[in-house]
Amino acid sequence: MGRNKYGLPMAFSFLQSSAQVFLNHQLPNGQIAPTPNNSFHSACEKLEDAGYAVGACILELLCHREKDRKTLDNQLEFVEGMKLDRGYISPYLITNQKNQKCELEDPLILIHEKKISSVNAVVRALELALRPLLIVAEDVDSEALATLILNKLHAGIKSDPMAVIYSKGRDGSLQELGRTKVVPNSLNPQLITKYTIAYHLRQCRICYGGASLPSTGRDAKKRLVRYFYDPEVGNYCYGKEHVMVPNRIRMAHNLIVRYNIHKHLEMKIPPRTKLKDFASFHSEEYIDFLSSVSLENVNHLSNKSNVERFNISEDCPVFEGLIEFCQSSAGGSIASAVTLNKNDADIVINWAGGLHHAKRDAASGFCYVNDIVLGILELLKTHKRVLYIDIDVHHGDGVEEAFFTTDRVMTVSFHQFGGNFFPGTGKISDVGENKGKYYALNVPLNDGMDDESFRGLFHPIVPKIMDVYQPNVVVLQSGADSLAGDKLGSFNLSVKGHADCLRFLRSFNVPLMVLGGGGYTITNVARCWCYETAVAVGVEPDNELPIHEYYEHFSPEYVLHVEPKPTMNKNSRKDLENIRNMLLEHISRLTHAPSVPFQNTPPIAKVREEEEDDIERRTRPIWKGVDSEDDSEED
């Protein structure tokens, strides 16, 4: 029962010892006198903490003091979900006429700590709520209630409000319900989504700073997750035989929806980045070329020199919709950064991003525009220090190169290294230059890296970095080519081992941007990014895959987690220990939380977040073929 098996025994042990206080304060008639306030208050706090640790079950200790005599009647109630004193307060708010009930599915819940005397106190929340809205208040004035009902009847409010009353006799109930974070009267656009309660059919769970379900990690807190997905992304094609298949993102999204993970997050269509906005990192000539080159003119003599200059090749070919694909990928990462800059979410996800090889004026490794660098530059407008962690099997060379001489961005790359493996950079001795010296950390690894070995490096190194560098925000490039069975990589990580990195970073309670990257066995990519989306919101999907559009691609197992095949791990314990010690030595040379000199803060980028209606205006098919190959599990 619950997540912490020690929580309840500790609480009840404490209450048992507190009971001795009751016995020592008996009145002459044998009744028990009230316990000292501080002792009983502490006992209630311990019981509350234990009940909160249980997760799905909330224990309420209701203590009613009789007015006419000095007695204390302790009642322990076990409540599954949340018990409210009263239901809806007007028959006009009924949604189920047959059962005479007001039923709201997956609503936002607004906690108003005082009496609602005027609808002006909540009008901003009503305007922002795109889902049904449940209002919890001490009381609602008749005039305010009439306004709510009239607006509902005349469809002026999109959501279906329901006011629930907490009796005035229970002082502090609403503050306790909000766990010290009660939505204030002066609502701003962020609060309606940031401080809400996730309501599900069987139970209510308190959300502190987010609307997702409890984490299964050590932090046991919830997160508001915003997820960017362009429905056109699967239409782009590098070429029929090319290993880079953008449709893998659509496959992952399909799983996310079929598992109903999308119900626990906020989904947005990313805006297309304007060409001029690429100039914050890329050269104007390079972007002009990408926006003008096409399949029809790529072989013209006028383009021949530029094709070589900008590294257009078999790895980075010209294809139909090239610049739109770049605009979509970068748009999701820049919008993710803006979201974190505005404190509109705790975690942001853009699986179409993570293209870490692109250089300022050249394509590289299937990457044309470096959305990561563009996103980090946006983050630096409001955050002093950004930590970038890359778990793609390939070295994150483009991002490292962009920030090699600054201490405002620390780059950490775990990658395969040696021989002719692309891109051939990322030696452990590459630590940055000038002001950025020791702010580039490289973890070069051999073939066969498994979950245990990877965890043995990731878990000791990352907390040390977090402690010394103290980043304000973390960017995780979660390339899935480090999974077992990838067509280009030689690591042997399982989906859960890969996702452990995200779970671990999530536990530090620092704003987190999660991006995609490599991954060329596309069914495994879909499995990985679906599961990591679930980790971000704090749910555990079933291993058995739901029926979906790409179901037959996952034969013969039809499961989310496929065990890696036995493979020789060429990373010896001694080698890993030496790497770990060298990296910790590098970290020890860092300046503790480097400061940033005072300067004018540049304005945050303005992005237009598209709504679902915009999908219809962006359905031009780019490529009408089938997947590049039947990517089944026989690989």
C-alpha cells in the first residue's frame, strides 16, 4: 500500500507515543483532556505527510472539539480520492440529468481560498480554461453564482463550471488542500495551468506546481508537461533508402496517444521558425541556400559550389520540404525554451528536435539546423546557466562547438568513441577553452555499453555537476540510437535503462527540456520516446502495446520493452572507473555556480502556438510513399 512503506508505520508510531500525553492529562470524570497544541499539530503533520506519500489514498484526521465540554473526539477516516463537504450548489450545473449529478471528466480545478463575491475574481480563469473547470471555494455569492449560470446557459464560458463548498468551520482547509500553494485572486495566464489539481474518474490527486501524475522517481512530485508535436512531421522523407526516417516521430506520437499519455500533458503544435530567426546562430548565406535549394535546382552549376561548401551529401541530401522540416524542428525547440522562460511548464518535450550535429554554416550527420543551439540561446535570455546533457550514441559536436568558450552553457556528452565512428570527436581531454575551460565534459565509451555500466557513470557524475554548476535549466538530448539493436550505434541499452537518465534528471526539480535526436531502428525509437514521455508525466504504461496504426511493425513481440540481446560489453570496470575519476577531477576544477555580469535582458521570442484547427491548414502531403522499409524486430 503506497509508495513509502515506512511512512505510515512512522506516523502511527509517533501517534502511539503521543497517546501517552492523552493518558497523562485525564480529567477527574475520566474524560481525556485536549493534548497540547504543538504535540498534536506535529502528529497531524506526520500523518499528513505519511498519507501524502501513499499517493492514491489520502488519510484525513478529522478532530471535532465539542463546545460544551473539554473533550477531544478523534476520528480516522480512510478516503480514496478526495472527500468534499458538499457537491454542486445549483441544479443548473448538472451535466447528467438522469442521475442528477454534475460529472466533469479531466477538469482543471481552481482553488479559491475565500468567498467568491464577484465573478471578476475568477473571470480570467474562465477565459483561459479550455477544459471543464471545477471551482473549489469557501462560498459563492448568489450574484456571482447567477453570473456563472447565465454564462454557462448562453455558452459564454467554454468550460462547465461547478462550485464546491468547504464549510467555514474547517479553518485552513483550502490552504491544506493546495498544500500551501493556493491560486491567488489576481490570476495571470500562467497560474491557470501551473497550479491545478489533476482530477481523474476515481480519485483526485493534489498537484504542486504541475498537472501530471506522481513520479515514480525519488522526488515523488508532479510536473506540468508541455509536449510539442507537428502532425506533418511524418510526411518528410530524406530518401527511400536513407536511415533517417522522420516518420518515427509520428510512430512515437501514435503510441503516446493510444496509451492515453497525452491526457496527462499539454499538447501544442509548434510554430514554424521564421528564416530571420535562424540568424541567431546560423549564417545568412547558409539559411538562404537551404531555403532556396530544391530537387529541381540542386544540380545546377550555380549551386554546385554551395553544395560542397554547405556539406550537402548522401548523409544530408536535399529533399522536398527541407526548409519546412528545419523550421518545424527548430520551432518546437525554440517554443519549448520560451515555455520554460515564461514558467509555463516544468518539463517541455520536442521529439522532432535534438539535431545536434549541425554547424553554423554547414549540414552534418543528417542535421541541417541546430535546433538545440537555437533553443539554448533563447533560454540564456532569462537563465544564467544552462546544462546540456547528450545521451545520443554520437558525440554532440555541434552543440559543444557552439558553446566551447563560455561558462554559461555546460555541455556533457555520453557517446561511442573510437575507430572511424562518426563524428570522431569527443575525447575526454576536450574540456573547453578560455572562459569555457572545463565546461565541456566528454564521456567516450566503447561498444556494448549496458544499463548497469551507463548508470554507474551517469548517477555519480550528474549530481556532482548539479551541485557545483547549479544550472537554472537542463536540456537533455535523448537520442535513441544508444539503444540496443540500433542500425548505426553499438550500445546495448534497454528502453528503461535509457529512460533512467530522464527519470534521474527529473528528480532534481529543475526546469527540463527534452529533445529527440538519433535513432534508426524506428520501432525502438517509438518505444523509447513513448516511454520517456510517460516518465516525464509520471505514469507507467503497460508492457503490452495497444492496437494502433503501426501495430504490425512491432511484431512478433508487440510489447513496449524488448530485452537487449546478450552482447559483449567492451567497457571494462577498470576503464569505467578511470573515466569516472577523470571526469570528477575535471568537475572539481569548475568555478562554483559561475556568475553572470549585469546586462540588459533581451526580449523573449514571441511564438504563436497553433491550435488544433491549424492542423487542417498544414496537411499538404510531402511524401506519399510507404515507410523506408518494414522495420520489424527481426533486425
